[in-house]
Amino acid sequence: MKVIVTGATGMVGEGVLLTCLDDPTVTAVLSVSRRSCGHTHPKLRELLLPDFRAAGDHAAELTGYDACFYGAGISSVGMNEADYTVVSYDTPVAFAAVLQPLNPDLVFVYVTGQHTDSTEQGRVMWARVKGKAENALMRMDFKAVYNFRPALMKPVPGQRHVKTVFRAVLLLYPLLALFFPSMDLRDVARAMIHCARFGSGKHVLEVDAIKAMAARTS
């Protein structure tokens, strides 16, 4: 299976990337990001895109893939809705629109977050925007689209792109996991791989569904 991974310079994307590189069912990985992920591997190639909305200029490099694991994103803290919409709605939807005709049998997995708002009408700005993106992606004519809504995640060993503030939070991970939904980022990545390989009856996967998908063997 050949996969595209976005956001490998962030925690989620990098964790997915490392898990894919370690998985024998994944034969090739294209990392699409704004700057180099800093990793090398025989299965890995990189495409550096300052603006994902210009992906159409790189059609040849984006053709021939079985899945796209879209983990690129940014925190909504300090952002207004218009700017956050560019990053979390306009950009993934435009990128997906380029991929679909190039790879009509592609499975697209989009990482949103717990409490994403599918109604697009709630009070929480980021949840509305992410919900709007989920809905737009599910209307596209891919082989399948899966929206992942993980919660607190523990990074994959060997990750470099984990913010200092989150490293501090990790010291409290065993305690936080007792009170909040939590998971290993490797399981999130494995669930993505298994969705691409086996399919899933659910197109919006919350924490429990992601964990169950990660455990599948067929």
C-alpha cells in the first residue's frame, strides 16, 4: 500500500509517518509538508509545499496512491474564525479535491478532534470549522472518507516534533489518562492503515472506534 502523509512536522503527522514507515503493509510513503520532516527512510519521499492549495501543480508526484492520512493542522488558540477556516477547512478540502481525480480509489482519512461539531452550528469555533471540513470531505467521490476524532495522545517513540509544552503535559500522562479519554498515537496510525486496508462501517471514528480499528487484523 502506498500512502500520503501530511503534517509530518507536527506531532500527529509525525507519529503517523513513523508508524507507516515501520508497518510492513505500507510499501511507500510520500510526506507532504511545508518543510522537511527531518527523517530519512528507504520507503520515504518528500514533497515540500508552502501552500497545500497549490497541490495541483504537482499532479505527477501525487498520483498512484492508495490512501492519504491528513494530519496537518494548527491550534485554534488565538486565531479568528476566518484565519482558522483557511487552515482547517479551505486547505484540506482543496488538497483533497486535487487528489481525488488523480487517485479515484484512494481512501482519505482526516484528523479532527474529540467534540468536532458535525452540525456546523455550535458555539465552539474550531469544532464548527472542523465539522464543516468533515462534511465537505465526505461529499467527495473517494473510495472512502474517514474522519478521526482522537483525544489526548501519547507520541510515538522517536518523535522530534513535539512541542515543549506538550512534553511537560506528558509527565502527567498516566494521571490524565485516568480521567480523560486517551490513546497511543501509534494506535491512531494503525487504525488509519486498517481503515485503508479493510474499510470501516463508521465514517466518523471517535476514541473507542479508533482503538477498536487499531486492533483489527482483517
